[in-house]
Amino acid sequence: MAEHQPEQQRKESVPEREERILKFWQENKTFEKSLAKESPKGEYVFYDGPPFATGTPHYGHILGSVAKDIIGRYQTMRGYHVPRRWGWDCHGLPIENIVEKVLKISGRKEIEAYGIEKFSESARSQVLTYVEEWKKTIDRIGRWVDFDNSYKTMDNSFIESVWWALGELNKKGLLYEGVRTLAYCPRCETPIANSEIAMDNSYKDIADVSVYVRFNLVSTDPEWANTALLAWTTTAWTLPGDVAVAIKPDIDYVCIPDPTLEGHWLVLGKPHFERLLAKGVFPADYAQLPEGKMDVFKGEEMVGMSFAPIFDYYSTQKDLPNKENCWKVYAADFVTETDGTGVVHIASAFGEDDKKLGDREHLPFVQHVTPNGRFKPEVTEFAGEPVKPKEDHQSGDVLVIKHLAQKGLLFAKEKIVHSYPHCYRCETPLYYYALPSWFVNIQKVKEQVLTRAEEMSWIPAHLKEGRFKGSMEVAPDWTISRNRFWASPLPIWKSTSGKMLFMSSFEELRSKTKKSGNTYYVMRHGRTNANEHHILNQDPQADVHLTEEGKQHVREMVAGLKEKKITRIVHSGFHRTKETAEIVAEELGLDASRISTEELFHETIFGAMNGRTVEQYRTFFATTRDRFMTAPEGGETHVEMRARMMAGLDTLEKTYSKENILIVGHGGPLWALERGCHGETIEQMSAGDYHADYLDNAAWREISYVPYPHNARYELDVHRPYIDAITLVDGEEEYKRIPEVIDCWFESGSMPFAQDHYPFERPHWKQENFPADFVAEYIAQKRTWFYYTHVLSTILFDQAPFKNVVTTGNVLAENGQKMSKSKNNFPDPWLLFNKYGVDALRFYMLSGPLMKGEDLNFLEKGVDEVYKKLIGRFDNVIAFYELYRDPSVESWTPGVQMHQDTGCPISTHVLDRWILARLDELIAQTTSGMEAYDMPEAMRPFDLFVDDLSTWYLRRSRDRLKNGDAQAKQTLHHVLITCATLMAPFMPFLAEDVWLRFRGASLPTSVHLLAWPEGGLIDRALGEDMKLVREIASLGLEARAKANIKVRQPLATLKVKGESGKVKGELLDLIKDEINVKEVLFVADLATPVELDFTVTPELKQEGELRELMRTVQDLRKEKGLQAHELISLSLPNDKKELVQRYEAELKKGVKAERILFDHQAEISLQVV
């Protein structure tokens, strides 16, 4: 233990202390020991939602990580086994946008031109860019988590579990394909979920131009001549796609003169007209239009009327489907009386209500905007122009508005500022866009989802019935397809006839994959002269041939091949493989035309090791894994070897069909070929005994091969474009995969089971690891990860995924703005780590409103306050205890009884009994808060307790501790140790430091391996008595201060208003000592709460002088840096003789003076004896 304590105790800074403790944990594998220790209460399940590693951790990440760490440490101390595994979110727009910036490309077309394979490989390389920075930060903040064994959403095992989940949903009839109008990002060219828009302040206030547009009615009835419907829109760019207008049939409409076109009329809703009149859109005198200038009628009168298209791009198309239903007036409930004009223009491809109306009335589906957000070629005036670009979001509107003005269709325009959704990753303005997508039918399971939501407890509780359930009640069907690249592929294949296949496992994919019908066998060449001497040779022209014994052995081994009906033999082109192939062909009766060469099957490229012995080559590699990652100079790795062997096999697969093919090759390459047939990872290939499956000379066996999606290294990789190359066959039809990928939230929501590759591995996962006892994420996740995980768990397992959900608020900058690196409006976390230590930051963030789901304006002075008032005070108590520490009394001391159940000292002194009662109270409060997952309630009592311990218990017990009182030392030792145990989850570094300093030799090496403390019965009566004592003492000291009389000056009497006997015994003595009075009297009819006798007698004056002298000497001892045990020789001026003669013994004892000398000097001095 000693090596983990500073040489000069308490000299190191708090950050240095934490670094020392961190090193101690790492060297002693303390986290691993906490997982391995006995867990009588069984498993405690915790799910860690995966973050992106696309940047360094910020305060929000630190907050969430610390919350998870606190619960994990606490539940471990409560007797549970709490596995904690890290995970990474690897897919989706966040990564794709980063890759686009790195590659300096933008948008779908440029990605496809660059190449999807290269793009995906770039994405894979970018995913874990900041892993080391994350690990460094997570370690430094004291979070214990299995970081090295992290799950990744891009792993094949994870994706296969996601496929399984989709398959289960499909079996339940919950997946469907449909065309719906969805929030859409034209730059990313993909739909964006409403939940994603709601996250992270994706809505921004922007200025837009709204327009009032004339739609000229077409009617043979002269009453409607020169009449236009007046519609209002904030999206002028959608007007070229207009196919109808909608009105509300049951409200009043008015027909009024057009104030800007003589002899023309306008129709709009009556309540809308009144509102627009008040706004000044219409002239003021329109408030008193004369009779005959305003007709009032119900909207239903206009239903079915026609109007002239405001643009003729589509009206002139003869083959436009359902054209006969176009450019008419339809009734619609979604038209409101509060907004616009009561006339809504309908562009069926650009609004959810518009699309529903279009479907109901069989309107043409007109989509005049390309997927990348530009006007289509047929919109001739604006073709190719962006409709709502990020750089100038009004530009598309302005083009249309100018055109409307030229055609006399623009009635008015006005600027509006409104909250508008933006892409949460690239910040491009979104709009609604109709496109085919795949959906989960939430409406079918909504009642079940809401019912199961009752199984979860929330902190704060109001979120459960409020935002969480509220968002579920109005949740639309879940759009699970994305038109992107780097994500889990949708496992859906379509035939040309429109039939579909859903793949729910890789084995199912393998069973349906189109195959050549070939069967493959591999055979190692016969024994050669080089084999005799164990010499490596990579030269195909080298004089290396089969020995006679080798040839005979080949003939013997061929016997088993005869029943395999080999139709073709392929060899590497080396003498030894060619000779082997010829012998086999002869024995099997195959002619020379059935023998061919594939140069990719050549011997291992040994490089600088060529010509060396097999043993020398083996010793070149320290581990089996090294064979796959390194190679001798000029040589090839086993990964490279596998890739070229598999490329050779793929050539055979594409060249031949329904043949039985024998491949004659070399030991290492054939081993790599077999491993490659299964798409194994490096970890899988390097596991186990490398030589166990190595073919002996002339040995052969059948290999199983079905084409699989793979990257250039021939690792199984189901990402695009590899998965897109797989053709499936069912019956007589072939199927191609649809291009869409899966919404990343489906992946994240699959995390509970996908991290363990359920159901393909760990078949008992549900019984052992579901649901989670606890999760914690920031509040915006209620609409995303919490929601999607709950939906999937309910559908798949008919159970809520979590028992207890803790939501954290947002950490904001000091001024309340979002923290931003560009604005430099927050301190770097590492600066605070190195200034205050992590414990202070942990306590500051977790003990406040953030853990109630509320936002916090982050203040560095808040961390500083914890550092000084809590950690600093506790450190001072520790320092004082160490100053007078006596290790011999820490385990057991004669005369000090111990409670048999709690191990707590049984002291007779009132201060000891009081602080132990306060400790029991602290245990109860902290435990109660933690059991309720209310961390602020669990942590706040520490402030008051440490204040009581420092400013009352320790201050009033100093003399007892200095003088070796065993009960006092035993009590304070117990308090410090127990306090450290209670602090362990919250301030793990400080807690560990205390434990390492004061633990007994036979006790666990770490405070984090202890059981959670059990408190005794709280002595509330003593607590109330002590509270009264402190109140009286405070009043007495206040009276002294008002009279300007120092506390060191003794006074005769303190009178207290109250009944006699209210405070007595030791408690009364505490008041006397604290206020420095000789007597305390309780007087029932006292006029004031307290009254001091300020008369200072000569005797009292001398006592005051003694105290002043002792204080002066103690200050001198401190200045000289003397330790408590060091004795001094004290020199005093002669005028102190009389005082010393009277109080010599008390003075010597108080200042540790062995002798006192007098001289004529006026100054007081001392020397160490």
C-alpha cells in the first residue's frame, strides 16, 4: 500500500492524487476484481446506449458516463454483479457527413462517382478515429466500463441480430412499403425521422417570404367571372407542383373586390379576411364595404369548381395520370380558421395532408423537384435551380414569386420569421417530400406499446406520463428505410415480378444465395525434396519436385477421391502441384484437358524468408495473429494470401458450374482458402491452434463454399456495396437487394439483444439480461433511443426494455447558450480535471438539476465551490486526523466498545455519539436516494455532514484528539472510513485515497470492493439536542461579536431564555467551551434569546491573556512547520512571568513546551528541543 501514498502526506495536489489512484486501479485490476467478487444478489443489468466516436467527449458525455458509473459502483457494493460494456454507434449521417468533408465530396451523385466501396471503407476507417481520446477521458473521469470488449453497430454479429429483429416484425405483419410524405434532407438525400428533428435544437428561427396567390376560377357561370381564390403559402417553391386547392366546407367565405385589379374579385374565408384586414393586407376601408361588394357563402358551394393552373408545366402533359381530377376545389378538414386565407394549395408530393387528399381524390402525383432538391427539367423557367438551399434558403421562393408577379398572380407578400426544421447533421433546411419507404406499422401495436410503458419508472417521474407517453400516443408509423450508404442494409430482395424475400439471418442468406453448383475439394501437393529438408520455396521454376515416396503417397490418397467424381483439377503451376495433379488425373481417368492452372493459388510469398527453414519462418512471428498483420520483407501477410486465394476461387465459381473441382495447392494458402470460404475475421482466423487444420502432404478434403458479401480482404462484410452483389434464388426467380439501408435508430434500439448476438448466441439472454434494471441518457433520448428501444422490445418480447430510466438535462454554457467550440463558451474539461480534479466535477454535475432532467448553465465556480467547501474541508479533517493519528487504536482499543452488528465504536462522549448518529443519518439518506435513483437526494447530505464534521465535531474535539483520547480517535477513524465507503460511487478517487490511508491490513485492497454500509438506529433526540446547543452557541457568539469581545477572552455568564434543565451535562459544557463562559443559566422570562455578562474581572482577563499567548505560540509553531509531536523551548519577555507562574502547566501542555525561559526581549520566540 505504501507505494500508493505520497511520501509527504497531503502534499500532492488533488489532480495528482487522482492520477495516483487511477494508476493503482489499473495496476491492481480493481475494476476486474469488483466484477469477480462474490455477488449474493445476482445480476444487475445495465444497458449503455452507444455514442458516436466522431469527436472528443464533451460535458454531456461526461455527465451521462458519471451517472452510469455511480449506479454501477453502488449496485456492486450492494451485492450485485454489474457487467458494464461499452458500445459504439458506427453508422448513419454523422459518419457519412464527416467522410464527405474528408473526401471533399458532397451528395449522392458525387459519392456514387467516387465509388460506394471506397466510400464505405473510408467510413469504416473514420468511425473509431477518436477512440483513444474517449478511452483516455473515460478512464480519467473514473468510469469503470469494459472498453476493450466494446460492441459496435457495424459488426456483422450486431447486424445479423438487427436482421433477425426485422424478420420477426415481418412475420408479425408489421413491415410494409409505402409512399408517404416525409421530412427530407435534399443534401443527404434521405428522409429524417421526426424524432431526430426534435433532438438537439434542430428547429431554427429563419426569415421566409410568404405569399398570397390568385388561383383564377374557371366557370361558365357568369357570377364567377373574373374571380380568383386567394391562397397563402410559406413555400412558394411548391407552387409549380400544385394540383388542387382545399377549402373548409362548413365555414363562411367572402367574395370581395380585388383591391389591386379593377373589376376582379377575390374569395377567401370570412374569419381570415377579418384577420388580414386588421393586419393591413387589405385597405382599411374594406372594413365598411357597401352592400353588393361582399358576398358571404359556405365553402361547400365551391367544392368541385375548377381553376386555371398557375403553372402549365404539367397541365399540358397529355399522359398525366388522373388529369381529369386535377386543378379543382376539394373539401378538407385540415383547413383551419386561424391560419392563412382558408384556401390551401395542394402539392401532393410535398405535404402529409396534401398526399392524403391526393390519394383520396385520385389526384395526379406531381413531383417537380429532384431528390437532390432542384427543380426538374420540365419546370423550364427554373430548371436545375435549388428549391431551398442551405446557403440561401429563400432563393427558390424568390424565383417563383417573381414569375407569379409577372403573370399577375401575386396578390401580396410578407416576411415571416418562423421556427423551421433543419437536418440534424448538415444543417440544411428540410422539407416534406414524398418517396417510397419502408415502415413499421406502429398503429397496430400502439396500445401494446403504451401498456408496456407502465412497467418503467422514470426520473424525473413526470416524463413518463408527459413527454414519453405523449409522444407515443401521437407517434406515426416508423420510417425504417434510408436512402444512404453506410448503415446496416435492409435485408429485402425483390424479383423482377415484384415478389420479395426477407432475410433474417446469414444462414438464411446463404441458403438462398445463387450458387454455381460446383463442389470443391482441396489437396496439398505430395512430399518433395524441399519438404525432406523443411526448406521454404516460393519460386515456381525452382528445382523442387515430388520424391518417389511422395508420388506413391499421392496415388494411395487418390483412392478416396474416386467416389467424389472429380470433373476438373486446378493447380498452382508449380512443379510440385502440377506433378500431383497429373498423378491424380491419371488415377481418376481424367484427360489433360481437365487440368488447368490458376496462378493465384501459388505458394506463400515468403520474401526474405524464402530458402529458410520452416522453423525459422515460424519463429519470425511472435503470435499466430502476427501472421495476419505482418510479413517478412518482400513477403505477404496471411490476410493478403487469403484474398488472392479467394479471388482464385471466385474465378472458378464464375467460370464453371455444376462441376466437382479439385484444387491442388500448398499448405498455408489452402489453409487460408478454407478460412476464407467462411469470411472469418482476423480474430477468428488467429484463434485456436493454427496447425490443427493444416493439410499434410497429399492429404485432401472437401470444402464448403457459398458466395458471400465480402470486402477486399475477403472478410464477411454485409455493408453496401458488398451485399448488393449477392443475388438470391427462390424457385425459378432471381432476386436483387433493394438499395435502402436501415434507420440507425433501429440499430440503436436493437442494442439490448444485438450486443450479445441474440438469438444466434447466448440463447438464454432474455432470461439473464432482459430487461435492464437501469439506463441513463440525456432527455432528448426520450423521443429516440428510449422510444425506439421500447417499441422493439415490446414487439419482440412483449415487455418494456428498462425498469428504471434516468434522464439528464442539457449542460449549457454559462450564458445559457448551447456549448460550442466555435464560440469558445465553455472551459475544456481537461483543464478542470487538471485544476480541481474529477471528483469535484462529478459531484457538481450529478448533485444538481441535471439529474432531474433540467438544464444547467455550467459554472466553473460551481466546481470550485465543491473543490473548496466539500473536498477541501474533508481533506482538512483527514490532515488533522493524520497529524495525531495512532494506528494502534484503529482496529480495537481497550476501553472502547464496538457495536457487534455495525462495528461502530460505542463511545460515552456526547460529541462522538452525536457524529455517529449523524453518520447513521447520512447512511440512511444516501441509501434512500440511491434506491430511488435520485442521485441529487443521495449526494446533497454530504455537504451538510462534512460541514458538521469539520466545523463542529472536529473543532470541538481537537483537544481530545491531541491528547490521545482513544474514543475520539476510534470514532473519527470509523467516520472517515465509513464516509469513504459512502463517497465511493460519487467521488471514487477521494474515497479510495482515504481507504488506502486508513484501512486495516486484513481488509480488501480497495474501498470499491467493500459492501455498502448499513447504518444503525438514528438517535434523533440527540440530534435535536445538539441542534439546540449549536443555535444557542451561535447566538452567544453573535452577541460577543456585537460587543467586539474576542472569543479567547473568557466571560462569567451566559443567560439563555428557556426552562432550567433544558440543556445539561456534556451538552451544557459544549456551550460553555464554544462561547468561553464559566456558567450557562436558563432564565424563563429573559427579555432576549441570550444575554452575556461582559464584565471582565482581573482573573478572567488573565485567562484571556493566556489564550492569546497560546494562540501566538501556535502560530509560531505553524510558521516554522513543526509537527504536533515536536517539543520546544519557549522564550518569553519578562512581563509574562506572572501569567506563566499561574498557568505554567496548562501553557506547557497546550503549546508542547519542554521549558519556558524569560529574558528582556520584547518578542516571543521558540526553538525545537
